[in-house]
Amino acid sequence: MTISKIVPAVDAVSVIRDGDVVASSGWLGHGVAEAVLSAIEDRFLTHGAPTNLTLVWAGGQGDRADRGLNHLGHEGLLLRTIGGHYGLVPKIEQLAIDEKIEAYNLPEGIIVHLYRNIASGGPGVLSTVGIGTFVDPRIEGGKVNDSAVEDIVELTRHEDEDWLFYRGFPVDVAIIRGTTADPLGNITTEKEAISLEILHLAMAAKASGGYVICQVERIAEAGSLDSRDVRVPGILVDAVVVAEPDQHTQSWNTVYNPAMSGELRIPSETLDPLPLDERTVIARRAALELSADDIVNVGLGLPELVGRIAGEERIHDLVTFTIDTGVIGGIPLSGSDFGAAVNREALLDHASSFDFIDGGGLTTVFLGVAECDGSGNVNVSRFGNRLAGCGGSINLTQRTQNVIFLTTFSSGGLEVSVMDGALEIVKEGRFGKFTEQVGQITFSADVAKAKGQNIMYITERCVFVLGPRGLTLTEVAPGVDIDRDILSRLPFAPVVETPRVMDRSLFMRKRMGLRRLMLELNIHDRLTYDHARNTVFMDYSGLHVRTPEDVIEIREAVDALLGPIGHRVKAVVNYDRFHLDEDVVDAYADAVQYVQNTYYIDGEVIRHTTNAFTRLKLDRELAKRRLRSPASPYTDETGPNDPA
């Protein structure tokens, strides 16, 4: 006879012992086991137990008030915390600031990878993620208060490179959430917006000899669940708690939206348009950095709006938006629904999502800013009396080529007027976002420069890029005075090299026409001839060649640039994220042969790409013509990428 695993919440949490390591799954309001966490709080307040818990979580799980992990924010209940994001759990944040607990902050992706490593019996995670940031033991080692004295991150060397080793730990109790369970404990997630790390966390607890509690909203008959839908098998679950509806909403403010769970797709026009204010201006400027076929990640806060702009500009089919929760494609939602998307294409588990991120799978990432200094370092994790935590930002910035930070120039009462294609600063904010030195390094400019990453900082009134000497002012909004509104309000002197005026369409209520801009070849802007090096640089990254007319336009642009030079040149061609439709492969290869025979010095052309499919597609046709095919920039098949 099968004994049901369905128990009341009070019984499920009664097994938690003093000193246990408790790990909870969830992200903002998604997938949070509210009934279970509330039951732990009730037991502590009523019976004084459990005490001295070590609490571990990856994504922030709270509403900045009382829900989620805030239920556990009591002195005595917690001894130690290892969290990815503290900003949504102010009760725990305050305990850390007041030195009532030992508090650590690790990258979100590292924590979910630790769960997976623990599940397989491993000792911890070896990674380069975190080098040069506050989690590097040469800086702070992830410790966020004086009470945290144990070293849980170690510096090591591997093949003459610095790596970080994040030590594993036992998981005594795992708290997860699903939609439906049967009496055997099999769990499905059909109404959840994201599935997160529930499987790996449950496996980590079982590998540690621990206990798994799963909250669901309904029970199915034993044997009735489709095995293809079971996300966590019953052999990994010890207790199933059925929550009341008000403790099992899809997100904090959404009871259930079938578009968030992938049950149906909705017209993008049904989303409310954004107001034309400073935040929208910043998001619109950020969207101008998108190219067709980009794979993009958007962070919490202001960056959320970039996905909304893509929806308004009707380019969501040209760009793939992702969220580190595992969402692939669709239109990212904002506010309390952030972390989910409507009309998504796929959903990964949390650890696999960070595998993709850490492996350099993203083209561009958009992130927020709490502080930024003149060197280009960014802090989003610890500032003033606030302990926000790094979340996934360290993972997102360390292997992504294009990193774009979004922030208002100041905060705390900033008022602007946006009209007639210009910006007016009506009232300056009380707090400047740009500082002489950041309080904590969440993003290291030196590490980014060493890797050759492209770093940009966008505000409502100006744009900076990271140059060799730090922040360089490149754009200024129409209507803004550089000296009065920018330079005089900075505690450092940025590099200023004839900044251009920001596109006036950013400051108008009509659409920017981004779809048309993204589908145009703009080939003349992609070709540059360096006289000193006698080298032509062809940036075909993100270019999509669809028609024979596109091929002709490319060839004519090359003729116009190289024809007047009068002698042969060296060439460097970037095919990163280049797309070539099958119908024009022959025509394009013929054009490549023509250009090489007409303009290039023999043996002095370098073609590279990170796209294996592009490399294979061009290899066949270029080999027929005895031309060198693209190689990965991570190999030395064709020598260095830059002949200089």
C-alpha cells in the first residue's frame, strides 16, 4: 500500500532541526513556496524553533516587505545566509547590516551550479566568474559583513590563469514549488512561469541525506500524471504541501496568466505602451544597440524596459530576448512579473541557463547601475546602508562581449521634460549615480578591458563608453548643456572627444522605426580602411544577407571603398553572428572570390566567426573557390584576429 506524501505545512516543516542548512528555490515572486516559508516563521514565533539555520538562495525571493524569504528574517532563526540577491528581502538584509547573522553574497549562477555540483557528489564549483569583483578572495571573498569570517571562496591557478573555487555544502532541507503533485510526490510545473532549480536542488538535498518539501496548488490521482510533464520525480520528494490560493499565485501580483506559463500566445499590442519619460528614453537608446539575430539578456529594474521597447518597435521577432531565469524568446515582462515573458520560445532550468551565459552564449546584456566610477567600475551589490546583492550580474558581464549599463544620471527626485525631440533637466536628483570610487566592485572595468569587451553606459542625458583611460563621453542629449548638466556634476573628469548628439527620435512619442533600421544592410558603416596598416576591416557581425540585391549592395560598397586606393590591401572580416540565407550562398561566395581576386594581398586575409554553422556553410563554397574559410577567433587557424 502506498503512503501519501501529502501533509499539512506545519508537519512538513517540523522536521527542520536547529543548525540545518535550508535552501529555497524561487525568483522574485515566481516559484516561491509561500505557505512553507510562512509555516517555518509561525513555528519559530510560537515554539522558538528551529534556530541557527544556514539559509541559501540564488534568485531574490521576496516583495521588499513581508513575503517570501522575509518570513525567515528573525534574529535567532538564522545564523548564516548565502544569498544571490538581498534587495527583495529587507528583513534579512537588515539582519546582515546589523551584524546579527554571518552574511555572504555569491553570484546567482554560481549558487545554482553549486546545487547541481552537490547533487552529483562534487566538492564545489571551479569558475572564473567573479575574478576581479568583490567575491574574489583578494578583495572581499563574497563576505558582506564583519560577522562572516569563514572563507568560502578560494583562489586557485589552472593553466596559468586565476580561477575561483566555491566550496560546496550539505543541503539538509530543500524547499521547492510546483503546480501539481500526486500522492507519490511526482511534481509537474505546468502553471509556473519558470521552473528554476527545483530538480537540482531536490537532488542536492537527497545527495546530502536531506529532506525535500514541495509546495503545490493541487493534487492529482496516483498514476494520472503524464510522465513527460513530471519535472521532479517522487523519489526525490519527501513532503507535499497544498497551499491556499492566496499563497500560490503565479507571481506576487498575478494570480494566473496563461501567457506567462506558455499555455497561449498573446498579441504584443495588448501590452500597455510605456510613458515617454527618462526611463523610456534610456531604454530606447539601449534598443538602438540591438542588431538582427542578437541574443540578449535583460536585468532587473530599468533594463526590463528594453524588452518592452522591442515589443513596441515590432522587433521581438528579430532579436531573441532571454532572462537568466531560463526564459528564451518572447517579450520580457516588468514589475512584479519580471523574470517571466509572454510568447516565449523555450524554457531552460536555472543551471542550464547559466551554463549558456557563462559559456558566452549571449550577444549583449543590459544591466542596471547603483554606482559607477570614472574608471568604469560598476556597483550594484552594496552601497550606503543597502545590501542589494549581485544577483546574476557577475555571471552576465564576464563572458558577454557587449555589456550595456543603464541608469538615470541621478536619482532621488530627478525630474525631466521630454518633448519635441529634446530633453530638459527640470530638477536634478539628490543623489548622483557617478562617484569617485564605487563602494563595491560588482563589475571590474580592468577585467573587461583585458578581455576586449565592449562596455557602454547609457543615461537619459548622455552616453559613455569604456575606453583605455576610463569613461569616455560619446553622446549628449539634445537640449542638454555638457558643462552645466554633465561635467560639472561628475566627481571625475571623463574623456571628452567631440560627443555627438543623441538621436532625436528617442525623445519623440512616435516609434523610432527600429525595425526598418535593423533590416537595412547599412553596409557602408561596416567597412573601414586603415591607411597606416593598409588593412580593410569589414564588420559583418549580426549582418543578415537575404537576397541577391543584398549581395550586389555589399560588392558595390567594397568597390566604392577599395577601388580608389589603387593597390592591394590586407583584410580582416568579422563574421560573428553573420547569417546567410541558403538561396544566396552561391552568389555571396562568388562575390567573396571577386573581392579577394581584385583587392586582397595573397595570404593576407583573416576571416573569423564564433558561429560554427556559418563557418561550415561558408567553408564548402569558399573551398570550391580555393578561398580561406572563416575560423573561430578562439583558434589560431588563421593567425591573430588583428594583423597589428
